[in-house]
Amino acid sequence: MKKLWFAALSTAALLTACSDDVPTVEDPHNVVVDGEKMTQADFLQKHCVAKTGNENCEKVKNAMSKDATKGAVPRF
């Protein structure tokens, strides 16, 4: 009986985690949500706080990391 209860609880937790209402982002380097352009940091703060494992949040985090390393290469 405990195994059945644990399986049901695990399934419910998984389904709840999948529906965390994070908007889909087409281009993680240029975030647009509902026609409103926002920065990557603003998107993460508004939609991704305490939501681990979300695909859209991960894409924006990775893009933000890559964008942070871009810049002018100093010439010596």
C-alpha cells in the first residue's frame, strides 16, 4: 500500500512541476513575452524564481551566460 501511495504522490509532484506556467521564449537572447521585450535577468526574476528544471528558464540562463562573455577583445 505504501508503494502505491508513493507512486501516486510522485506522479502528482511530477505533473505539478511540469505545469509551472513559464512563458515560452522563442529567442533566449532577445526575450519577448506577450509582445513585451524584457531583459534576460528580468525574465528570470519574474518567471523562474524557485522553478528548477524548466526548459525555458534553462535556455534563458544559458543564453545570459553566453552573452555575458561576449565583448570586445582587447588589442595589445
